[in-house]
Amino acid sequence: MSISFENYLVVGISSRALFNLEKENEVFENEGLDAYREYQIVHENDVLSPGSGFT
């Protein structure tokens, strides 16, 4: 059974719009998935800066 969203406004937003993840994306693109995963683990307690979705 499918759900109808006919009477609703549905908004999708990415985490990169909500938070500034430029450094994380740079690590992923330049160093690959394993380096990205390690970066995320090392920085898991860092507070993320607001991204363009906050303005």
C-alpha cells in the first residue's frame, strides 16, 4: 500500500545544505572512502558549522 502525499508539501534538504561539510567532502574526493570514514570517526564530537540552508 503506497502513501499519498497529495495534500502535503514535502521538502527535502541535504546535510551539506544544513552544515558546512566542505572539508569532509574534500577528504572524501581527494583521499577516498576509508580516509573519509576515519576523518568522521576522529571528528565525531566536533560541532558542525551552519551551511547555506541556515541563511
